[in-house]
Amino acid sequence: MTTLGDVNQETHFSVLLSSTRRGARLARLIAVAQLCSWDVPLAASEDAALVVAELAANAATHGRVPGRNFRLELRMSDDGTLRIEVADTRGDAHPPAEPPEAADDAESGRGLLLVEALASRWGVLPGPFPRKTVWAEVALGKSPSSPSSPPSPSTLTKDQGPPCLSGRAGAAPRS
């Protein structure tokens, strides 16, 4: 008999992070480490990492309420589709349905264009009040092979990338 505790625990991950630039950076690092622990190839996880970085940066910038956190959730389906959800406490501030065109000399404003280019679908879910959740689905083409414990934010330091990337392309040097 399958119990509620047996259903896809290894393919779901959730963490609360501070609504700051540091929290957004940690969201990307933690997502890459989690995907690595699910044996997702680095090339596939790079697109997901960019989407996480953009959604988390938007939550920390546009969805920030002082003293409130944002939540990052990752869900891997059996067909290898990763659903990324970032929930913040500014339910009144929704991103536009169509990403606006940024001026050629603009230093910002391209994040949702990047999300739209990398994700197969994305959107916004309201509530519960005062929250909103911005989500995106990225096709990774790989199902996780085995469960493992999620990475801890305390294991990721300023100069150190996720531990599972040691010796792999794109890994931060260790001191």
C-alpha cells in the first residue's frame, strides 16, 4: 500500500529564502545543487538555473516586502519536466502577461524575456492573500534516478559553488 509519505518525495524540494539579492543568489545555487542530487545533467540544469535566478531576482526586487521571505519550489515530473515556483508576498504586483521589450541600452528588463525563451510555459497564480506564485516549466528530459537529501543553504558559501559540482564545468573554485 502506498502512503502519502511515499509519493515522489525525492522529486519535490521547497525552501524559504530572504527577499534579498543574497537570497536570490542562494536560490540559484541551491536549485543547481538539488538538480545535481537528482542526477540531472549539468547542461540541462543550466537553463533551469537561469530561470530560477530570474524568478528569484524578481521576487527579491519587485515582490519584496521588508521582513518577508520568498519560497522556491522545484518539482520534477516523471517525463523530466521541472516546474519552478517562486512565491512572494506582493500579490498586488503581477508581472505582465507578455514580457515588455527592453530598450537596447537598458540595464534591466530582460528577465522575463529570458524566462519565456527558456521555459516551455510560465505564468502567475494568485494567493493565498497576500501571496502570488510565478511559475515556469523547463523540459530537462531526465527523470531523477534516486532520492538524496536536499542541499543546505549553510553549505554554500560566497566563494563556493554547490558541492556536487566539484570538478565539473561551471563549478566555482573551492578554497
